[in-house]
Amino acid sequence: MRILVVEDDNDIAGFLCKGLREAGHVVDHAADGRTGLFFAVGEAFDAIVLDRLLPQMDGLSMLAALRASGSRIPVLILSALGQVDERIKGLRAGGDDYLVKPFAINELLARLEAITRRGLMPVLENRLRVADLEIDRMAHLVKRAGEVITLKPQEYRVLEFMMRHAGQVVTRTMLLEGVWDYHFDPQTNVVDVHLSRLRSKVDKSPWIPLIHTLRGAGYCLREPQ
Amino acid sequence: MSSRLSTTARLTLANAALLAVGFGALLFLVMWLADRFMVGHVKESVEAELNIMLAEFRLDGIDGMLALIDQRIQTTTPNHDRLYRLEDAQGKFIGGNVAAWPSSEFGAGQSFQLPSRKFPGKTMVDLRWEKLGDGSRLLVGFDEIEVAQVRGDIRLAALWSLGAVLLISMTAGFLLTRAALRPVEAIRGAAQKIMDGDLRHRIPARPNGDEFDRLGETLNSMLDRINTLIASVRGATDNIAHDLRSPLTRHRARLEAALKEPPTPDQLQAWTERNIADLDQVLSTFQSLLRIASVESGLLREEFTACDIPQLVRNAVEFIEPLAEEKHQQLDLQMIEGPSLQGHRDLLIQMLVNLVDNAVKFAPPDTVIEVRAFPETGGWQIIVADAGAGIAAAERERVFERLYRLDASRRTAGLGLGLSLVKAIVGLHRGQIVLADNAPGLRITIQLRDRDG
């Protein structure tokens, strides 16, 4: 993907560009809001990583100007302002997701992937299928290799979220926000426990595991290679 | 010092001035009344004298009356000016001590006044005349010398007593005011001592129970409260310094060691992860402290929405349930539905998750954790009770301090900010949190108040 990074701090920008390039993306960098807007309007990017506090033109103004020009390019807002109301302001201004500094590069990659793939995901599709695991979203029915699996409501919601993001890295924070709508760090390993309970039902032997733990990043539900 | 004296002087002078004005008014009234009474009395005496003379005339004729007039003139003391004149119908002098009829303006039986000739400028003479049967007429006049004397006496007495009153009132006022203001000086002195660094000094208690004692008591309890706050801030600062310094020190030590002996390629992964974990802990502590500060600022009240409390509680309990199941604990949830509460949904959820998670964390396996939620007047009550080790009564206030951790909990994961945040969130909702003994365990009761409640 071709990604525009708008960030004025050189160290963070360098770290971002390096991380994104290593993940296989093509990266352009703008150090202030005006240049960023100029790039974003003039060239075709797949996504923008946008810092909120920028010289010349702040991130939210730049985003508003971009959206006013009719662009629907996915934007991930980065900010040191982590409060809930700041997050809501960012999303209202037209951001697709909001990530609080400091962040892990894996979290950023996972979220970037999620917002750029969002348009392609069959969100309204009734049946989701990965390998021999399928769910019927109308009937809340889960089957693996034809066998019906009984899940508790929360387990079902976690699985549904994982299936919608099949093949993508899903971080703990993304699960907290996407499944429970929690925007805080619960300071416990409760998400991991939820995942391990889900796995004990969906991935029990002799089935081939579909849900994988990615160290330092999160989880990924994908077809066996 | 000067302001205390000036207060005393001001009160004293004001008191004296008030007294002088009152005393002056009283004096004026007394003099006016005495004057009126005495002048009236002189007039009556003149009238009575005339009547006596007329009666004498009727009894003994003109000679008898003349004899009486002569006798009166002779017995008049030199201090008095008493006038008699008897004249016939043609105005010819018959007897008395007045050579000429003084004034022709006034008719018979009419009182009038003229300046005294014997004591010019000192007094007036009250006069009156009557016609006798044979056409002659008699004039009688008495001086008002006594009125002037009494008036002077009263004025003199008044001046002396006013002086005495002013002297007494100023002395007494000064002493009384100074005595009354002495506690103020005591309070000022105590405040000065505290400012000079003796934070334990208190305003001395007196047994009177008056306004100043109550003021002193209030100030003392305010000082106690400030002391507690200072101690708590100091404790929190120490804890913050400790909680931030330890991971940073570990981090620094590891980096320094790596300079001398770089980690081998197969150690590098674990080495880096440990460093990141330490930094994450520091960042997380900062994040939590900032969040508590922002909740305590109260600004988040602008984001209040109608919250369905039972739904939030159910949500939090379900979220934590897998952790309880791992420890074979039972989450016993009982609720009564009720009206929604104006509150901050995200923070309330965080609070509930925090409380239930804590209960699961600190309660032993195979126990029951009670969670209750029910509406009450003006808000909601939420109870989370476990059968764990509980918190000693002495520690129950301290666990709300930032980064304070019970010794027992230092071994378990957590930042020691959970209950501080819970308390801040409860405060944001104008509520109260009470920790009690659940015999055994801890029973947390939270009351949340609706915005209008």
C-alpha cells in the first residue's frame, strides 16, 4: 500500500516510516499540515497516518479540509491526547480510527490494515467462512467441519469480530474497542482469557488451529497455510 | 498590631460618641421640660399673688391691700425682682415699687414678660394685672431668676456627668474591646507560628464555647485536613517516585550493562521485550495518573448521558467472568431495574470492571463474589463484596491514595491506581464510596447521585 505519514517529530516519523516500509508499504512523509494536505489532495494514497498536533495547520483542520475536498481515503489519527472526548473529536472530524501515543508499531500496522480493508470486508454478509469454520450471523450459528459449536454470547461476538478481520492482525485494544466498546486498558489479561476460552471450543484437537497468537502484537484468525 | 489597636480605638470612640449624642439629647429634653415647668410655675405664682391681693382688697379695702403690698416689697430678698404697682383710674400712682406703668400693649388677666430692670440681661419678669372694683388697677410681676439659676445648675451638672460618662465609657470600652479581641490576636499568633514552619501548632482551645472558640475549632480542623492532604500528597509523591523510578532504574541498569556486554543475538529478543515492558509500565502509570486528574477536574460531566446501570453492571460482570471461572469463583449478580442515571458511560464501565476485577483478583478460589445494583432516592447503589483478605480498618482510607498498595497486593499485578480512579469516578458522579468489613472480605458500597439529585 502507499501510505502518507504526516508527523512533525522527526524521530517518530522515522520510526513510523521504517516500520511501515518493513511491513511492505510505500511511504511518503510530510512534516506539517499544509504540506500534508497538498500531498493528500494531489496524489493517490491508500491511507494516511495523521498526527494531531502539527505546525502550520493542525491535524484535525487538515482532515476537515481533506474531507471537504471529497476525499474518502482512510485516515488513522495519532495523538498524545488520549482522553475519550479527544478520541470522539478526532473521529467526528472524519478520522477512521484513533491511536494514542505512545503506541506499538504492531498496533499501528494492525489498525491501518483494518481501516484500509474495511471497505472490502463483507460486513453485511450473513455467512462468514474461514477454512472449515463458518458462522451464520442471522442464526448466530457456529459450525466447524459441519459440527455445531455452542458459544456464549461474548465468545460469539469475539469470534465474529475475528472472522470479519480474518487474515488481519487483531490487537487486544482492537478487541476491547470492537467487541466490548471499551476505550480503556483494563490492566488485566482478561482478553487473553476470553480468547483462550474461544479457542478451546473452536480450535480443539484434532482440528487445525485457526486462531494464532502473535507475540507482542495480538491475534490472527486465518486459513492454514 | 496597628490594625488591632485601631479596631479597639475605633470601637471605643464610636461607643463614646454614641453615648455623648444620647446623653446630649437627654440633657436637652430635661432642660426643656424643667424650663417649661418652672416658667409655668412663675406665671401661676403671679396669678395667685394677684388673687390674694384682690381678696385682701375685698376684705380690707385699698388700705389693707396697700399694707400687704408694702409688706411684700419689704420681705422680697435682694436676689429677687418682684414688681407691684397700684394706680387709680386716672393712672396716678397709689402704691408699690414701680414708678411707671411698664407697657400698655397687654390687657387685664393677660400674662406677659419684660426684661428685668434690677438684673438687666439676666432674667425676665413675668407680669399680669387686674382691675379693681373702683376702676383702679394692680400690676404684679415676679422675676424668673430661679429658672436661669436652675438652668445653669443643670448645665453644669450635665457637663460634669458627661465628662465622667465619656471617661468611663472610653476606659471600659477600650478594656472590653481589647479583651474581646484578644482571641483574635491568639489566632493570629498561632497562624504566624504555623507559617514559620511549626505545622503541628494549633490555636489554643478555651472552654468558653463562644464564637471565637468555634472559629478556633473550625480553623483547627481545617489545619488538620490540610495536614492530612499534605501527608497524602507527600505519600503519593513518594509512591509515584518509587513506581516510576524502579522500572526506569532497571531499564537504565540494563542499558548500562548492555554497553559493557552487549546481549547476544539469541538474548536480544527477550532483552528488548523486558525493556519495552518496563517503559510500558511507566507510560501506563503516567496515563492512569493523567486520567485520574482529568476525572477529578470534573470537566467530563459535559459528556454525561443517560446510563442504564444494570446493563453496565451486567456488561462488566460478563467481561470479567472468565477470570472468575478460572479460579472457580462464582459471581452472584442480583439487581433491581430502575431509572437511568446521568453519568459518564465509559468511566462507569471502567469503574465497574475495575471493582469486579479487583474482587476476583483478591478473593480466594471457590468463593462467591456478590454484586448488587439497585436504585435508591436520587441515584443508584452498587455493592461489590468478596470473601478475600479484606482491608484493615486503618488502611481503608489510604487505599484511595494514588499508587498506594497494600503490602499483600504488591505481589499481584496492577499499578495501585485502580481505587484512586474508582474514587475519582464516584466523585465525578457526586457519589460516595464506603469500604467495610464483609466478615470475611471486603464490601465496597458505592452510591451514585443523579445530576439533578
